[in-house]
Amino acid sequence: AFDLRYVLPLLPFMYVFLLKGLKSVSRWMKPVRWFGAMGGTLVLLCYGYQNVYGLYESFYPPAENLAPKSTFDWIILHTSTQNIFLAPLAPALYLYAGRSSVSLISGRDEEEFFYRLALQKIDLILDRPFQALTAQITDYPDPNREWARVRRWVNLHPELFSIAYRNNLEETSIVHVTLPPFYIVAYEAYLSAMKDFQQASWHSGLDRLDEAIRLNPNLAVAHNACGATHLLLKDDLSLAQRELLKAVALRPDYPIALLNLARLYRLLGERGLAQRYLQKSLDASRATGEEDSFLALIENALTSTQGTDSSYATQLFLDALKTNELSPSMIDTLFERLDMARKGLPLLLSVPTKNTNQNFTIQNAPNPWEAGYAQHQSLSR
């Protein structure tokens, strides 16, 4: 589409020829004043044509360019100065309503997002459509993508986020945040279990997971971690199945838990179910916008497999996963390689691969869990 902005650098040169042409024409025009008025009018018309939308907005600014006054008035009347908001327009909220706020909270999944909400003591979420101009030159998350994920999680859990105020004219909405009691304690018990597993302390980690589930029975990541650990140790596959099914019941779009179920059913000889849950895990990762991070976890596990063809074969698997072109033989080989992978633990448990709010990472750590796994197997015998 033609954009008049690209013509602006040429205007000074075009005016030279325009004025010369008008000067030549003016020799046959007697009323000089009329000629001057015509030239001034022409310049004004050109300026107005170039800036007609800007001039219109200066007299009738769109709603998104204005501070949502009615919304801020409601906030002043119905909230306390002690309340903390999550809001994309955080500076304006403090300037016009005197309320503290955080502009963005990110998370790998919805439960980590809830955990960070609780850590920041967020009481309300003020939302309004916006478009942030970002330059993707750092690891800082894209606010447009992150706020789209926040809206999705809020809409999925009306029991946690109840509508407090809505203004269709100003396109704003405010929801109350009501997380379960002991959410922070339960999630931190889960994180402590991840630390234990990193050090191959299986029994201690499972005890911490039991504590997390006792404090918050709806914590899907804890159920997934519990089921995945028993799957990894192969000590109680029926318990692993119950825990993984519970995780999927709590979060039907949980890609890692669905993949763990696929691996479990393959181990049990249920190839049809294994293939079905593998496809469900891929579909869920795409539906939630987490396909890249999900495939990155699989790649991280596959690339740790020994062999000269590791890199080439890994790329073949990733390409097939992206295009849904995995043959039955490729599916069998994929599961075998995942089972052999030295980095299978973070894949199974969905352990954070970057240091976010916790001071631990497993991506570049040694693999002490292998020694612990071998020790556990020898004791089992």
C-alpha cells in the first residue's frame, strides 16, 4: 500500500519545481494577490491532506489515547491505597489514582504465574487493550505476548479472578485476585522437591510433593512431578498413571503432563494411547502458544543422547513434530531416545530451564540423578 510518509523527504525538492512552474504561469496572471492566495491555499491543502488524520485526532482523540477517567475514579472510590495492581498502564494508574502497580508479571505456565502474583501480593488486575512497540534484542519477554497469556489464564479461571468492574466505553476491566490459601507455601514445596530431584534425593523430593499436594490438591505441576518421578523410577506405574491423569484433569492443556502420559502408556504397551497422548501434547502446546518452549525441552533432552547422528536425528524428529508427520516407527524411536536421554528429568518434570525467581537451574547442571537412579534400581533388586 502507498504511504505518504515516503514522499515527505522529496517535498522540498518538489516545491522548487512547483514554485518555478507557478512563477512561469503567473506571467499570464494579472491579479498578483489572487495568485498569492491561490499558492497559500495550495500549501495549506497539501499540509492538511498529509495530516488530516492527525488533525482529526487532535479534535476527537480515540479512547485508547485518553486516560480512562471513569475507571480511575472507580479505583479511587472502591480500592485502598494498600492494594497493588497488575496493570499495563502502571505509570498512569499511579499518577491519576495514586495506586501502586506492576506493569508485567510473566511465567512459564499459569501456575507459575499465579505463584508470582502471590509473591508480588497482587490484589487486582486492571486490563486494557494496548499495543507495545518492542525491539526483540534482549531476553525480556514481549509484553504483547505475555499480556495475551495473562488474559487467557484469567478467563480460564473465573473462580480465581472475579469481575469487579467493567467499562465498555473505556475498554477497561478490573478483576479481584483470590488465590487459594497457602498457595505460596505449596508451590515452594514443589520447587524444593525439584531441588531434591536435582540432587537425586528421590524420597525427600516425593515427601515434599506430598506436602505440596496436601496444601493445594489442585496444584497440577505437583501431580505431574509426582507421576513423572514414579514413571522415571518405574517403581509404581499405577500411582504414576493416577497422578498424571489428575494433572491432566486439572489442566487439560498441560503439554508436559500429556507427554508423560504418552511415555507411560508406551511403557505399558498401549501404543495407540501413547500416540494419541503424544498428539494431544503437541496440540496443547500450540493452543497455549507454548510450542517453541515445549519443543525446546524435547530438543534439550534429545541432544544429550550419545551418538554421532544425534544432532541430525534430533532435527528430523523436531521437523516431524512440527508438521505432524511422525510415523509409528519414528514415534517408537522418539520415545526410546527420550528414555535414554541424560536430561530426561527436566523434560519429565517440567523443571525451569532458566533462573527466574528461584536460585536454581537444571539446564547446565551435572546429572547426579543418574547415580541416584542407578542406586535406587540396585536397592530395588
